[in-house]
Amino acid sequence: MKYLKAILFWAIGLTFITIGSLKYLHLDTMSEPIFNRAHFPRWFFYAVASVEFVAGILLLLTAATSKKIGSLLVALVMLGALGTRILLNQHFRHLIIPGLVFLIAMLMSFKLTKEDN
């Protein structure tokens, strides 16, 4: 179970570092149209990219506190993604991945809390 947890932290951490970086390089062709359709300001696109990048780095660090904060940031980003997709009235299948990542991030955060005590 310990290895599975480590793999999960690394997979989600590297994914969020990559996605955050792609937003800054204007190579994230999936998110930019969604932000434009939702009429979010341009600075918000970069704010989300920053939060994704920082969350990914925090998940890769060894301290339990940094992993917990990273998990909560991932959950916050995914909650925003869910809200945006609902706001845009997208098909429910577009809610599956952000919903699953949100649940995994919350479980990772709660699991860390339980281990800390």
C-alpha cells in the first residue's frame, strides 16, 4: 500500500506540474477554450496554472504537511473545474475525470491527516 500511495502522489504531482507548465507555454489546447467560453479573465488562467504547478511540486515533497497542502490545492482546482463545467452546461461525462481526481485528492488529504495523529 505504501508503494501505491507513493506512485499516486508522483503521478498526480507530475501531471499537475506538466499541466501548469503547459498553460504558461500556451500548449494546453484543452483548457484555454474552456476558460474563454466561461469568460474568465486572462490573469485567472495564469493563476490556475500557478496553483496547479505549486500543488504538483508540493505533492512530490516528502513532508506530510506539504503533501496535505498539495492535495487540498489539487482538490480546489478540481472543484473549480467541476464548477466551470457545470456553469458551461457540459455533458456529465466531462465531470467524471475532475470528479475522480477531486475525490482522490480529498482521500489523500484525509489519509495523511489520519496518519499524522
